[in-house]
Amino acid sequence: MIALLVLPIAYLLGAIPFGYLLVRWRTGADVRASGSGNIGATNVWRTTSRAAGLATLALDIAKGFLAVWIAGRISGCSPVWMSAAALAVMAGHAYPVFLKFQGGKAVASFMGAFLCLAPLAVAAIVVVFVAAVGWTRHISMGSIVGAATFPLAVWLIQQSPWPVVAAAVAGGVFIIYKHRANLQRLRAGTESVFSLGAKKH
């Protein structure tokens, strides 16, 4: 019975395409037709505005957190079901039913979900992410390095139970998989460089 509540709720929360909706509301455009074609905060920032990008980031983090929080309320704070909800909300963001299963890379929803599950580990990885982006000027590199090192932070810093560590490993692998095209561009030297500027409307 818990699975019938936790997993669909988490998936449907993840499937809310905030980046797509904000850009459609603000400009009438489809964000998937611009830039990288992604519905996430980075593409919204680059193609629309910093404000829209930051709003997308905040909302995507919030839905990840909310999915895990709701799972905790339903399951009595079970690490197994809260961890399952973290993966389900990521799946919803990456493969949203509302956009024919063409979504984003789930980095922000991943952060939000584990902000509920392992906040100290998230804080540590935010530092790693910022350092990697500052050094390389590539958001994708920060995401990849953060995803790769996050399970270690969950294990060593947070000392979380095994379901949370397993979810961190699965989530990190999934994010790296979703960045495979970015990895190819990084190798080729053609990956977009991050700038604090954004397209103006």
C-alpha cells in the first residue's frame, strides 16, 4: 500500500516541468526549442533570464524535497521508502509524463531530495560543485563531479543508512548517464561555458 502512494506521488511531483512552464508563461516560447533543449535551470538561465533560471532551480529543488518529505510522512520516516521517493522524483523530472517523457537531467530534484535525506552531504557537495564550476566554467562538469562524489559524502559525512547510500549511488550514476552528451562535448572542447549573463527579454 505504501508503494502505491509514495512512488506515484514522488514521480508526479518530479514530472511537473517548472522550467518549461515558467518560460512558456514568461515568453510564450518552448524552452526545449532553444539552447541545449533542456527544461532545467541552466538552459532556462541561458535562454530566458537569470530570474527564470533561479526560479526554476528553486522549484525543482523544492519538488525533490517535498517528494521525500511526503514519503517520510506516509511511511513513518522509513529510509527505504524515502530513498525510493528520491529516485522516483528524479525519474519524474527526467521522464515527465506531461512532456512525452522528454525532461531534464534531474540534478536539482536530486539535490532537493537529498536535502531532505542527507543535508550535510548536500552542503559538502555544493562546495564541490561550486569549486568545479569555478575551475572549469562548465555547469556540466560541476554536476558530474558532484554526482560522482556525492555517495562518498553520504557515507562518510552523513553516515546514512544503507538505503540512502544505495539511492545516492543510483542517483549519482543516473545523473552522470544523463550527462553523457556533455561528457562528449567536454572531451571535444565544445561544451558551453557558464556565464552570469543570460538572454534578455
